[in-house]
Amino acid sequence: MSSFSTNVPRSPGGDGCPEKMSTHSETSMSSRGHVIRFSRTVLLAHEEPLDENAEMRRCQVAAHYVNLLQCIPYNSEPISNYECIAFEDWIDSVKMNVLDTQITHIIFDLDGLLLDSETIYTQANTEVMKSYGKKYTMELKAKTTGMKMDDAIQTMLEHENLIGTVNLDEYKAKYLDLLGKYLPESRLLPGAMQLVKHFAKYKIPMAICSGSNLFEFDAKMKNQKELFDLIPLRVLTGDDPHVKKGKPEPDGFLETMRRFSVKPKSAAHILVFEDSINGVYAALAAGMHVVMVPDLRYSNPSETCKDKITLILNSLVEFKPEMFGLPPYD
């Protein structure tokens, strides 16, 4: 774990004993008659070998910078993150430092993120595919997760060379029948209720943006009313007439942003929680920050994708709200 040295408190878990001192300076420069003041914070760090908890270091780094912004010892705080500079030697530290907007709104994916329902979708597709003598693979699941149902089924039929043999509506009828039986069994994933209750307590606007249709959503709600009552805004791209394309296109997230009663200043003020690659691409295309909690069986992010994701966690339990300038857990 790296050690950071400033004249502000360390993130939780640090020893609080600086090994290198930060330096602070102020400079002003004129640009076409405007005076721009830069509050320069030079943060020195030294690296030690990363352990298996390297991902958690992202949280500590971000929390550190949030503390820094709040505690800069000048007559006034910087107007924005743009007035601060931090020097780092580790790419993930740099990535977290450039989160330059205050997060004000939250959008959750549903399946595989809040609910352990992806296993049910896998089971249903596996059974339908088996009835046609085919296998439902994790490769196929990764390719279709987040799509509108008809688009996903069409993709699967094409992938398995079933076009002309199996009718889309026939597959869909079998699939929906199984989902109606299995989806009420969906269980909350670790950390989901705690996080949603926390955001609700501090009145942070939340929404669900899911590839589900209303039939699927109602089935999931049967035993999870407490959770869904806390998130009244839901955009179900599976059959929403205002959403033309499902994930990985950004349409669903952009429509969700438009429907918030208290509007975010921009997409960059929204933090999306996703578990799938298609969902991540959709959030990024919408211009939003994204926390990914992947199921590594089917959505292991590629190296290219990793560089664009704001934060990757093993579980929602690991999420630290304060790293995004949000109220910490009590």
C-alpha cells in the first residue's frame, strides 16, 4: 500500500504519520484580462508492492483527495478541483484525482448489481437453449446482457444458427414462462440494501435503469418491496417507448437523467453502478462516471475497458461514499 503525505488527515487505515511533506503554493496568471488563481497542491508519494487488495487503494486515494480539497489551508477553498494539482506516480491515483465533478445523482443497474437475478436469467436461457439442443454459454451471456429482450434473443438465435428453425416469439414465450416462475426468488446482493438506504437517508436522488421489461420487474418486486420503495424512479428499457436502443447504447441512461425531478447539472454529476460490460459502455457513452462490480464469470473487464472505468469493486460492500464527496457511512 502506498503512503501519502500531506498536512491533512490521512484516509481511514493510514498511520497518520507523514513521511514526506506536501508543499503548497499559490500563483496567479493573467489571461485576456481575467485573473486565474491556481491553488497548487503537490502530493508526494512512494510506492510499495501492491497486495491483493490493490483495488481498495483506489478508494483510499480518492478519499484522500476529497479530504485534501476540504482542508487546503488558504483563506478560501478552491472553487473547483480544476484549481488543484496533484503529482502522482501511479496511474490509478491519477485516474481518481481527475474526478473533477461533485456527484449529485445515482443510477443503479438492477440485475447482477442489486439483485442476484442474473443467475436466474442464465438458468432460464440454459433451459430454453437445451430444448433446442444448444448450450447457453457465458460468452453469449456477456454479449447480450443489458440488451432489449427481442434484440438479445435475435442475437442468440443468430449466434447458434437457429434462424429459420426457431421463431423469436416461440423462444420468448418459453423464456418468459420460466422467468415468471423463477424471478420472484431473486435475492439482494451483499451491500445493496445498506447502500440504497444510505443514499435515501441523505436524500441523494436515485434511479434504476434496467434492461428489464415491466413483466420481469414486477416479478422481481414481489419479495423486494422495501428496496424498490426507496428508489421510485425506474427506467425499464426492455419496453420503454422512449428508449429506442438498449445497452451498450447510452439511450437508457440519458432518458433516466432526463426524468430526475431534481435535474443534475450534467451527466458528469451522475454516478452509475453497473455489473456488465455493456452497461459500462452505455454509462461511459452517456458521459457518466461508473463503478463496476463485475461477475467475473461473464463480465471480466478488458484492459481497454478498465482504463475508462472510474472504479472496479468486488462487491458493493467495498464502496466508500466519501471517495466521491458523498456522506460517509455512520
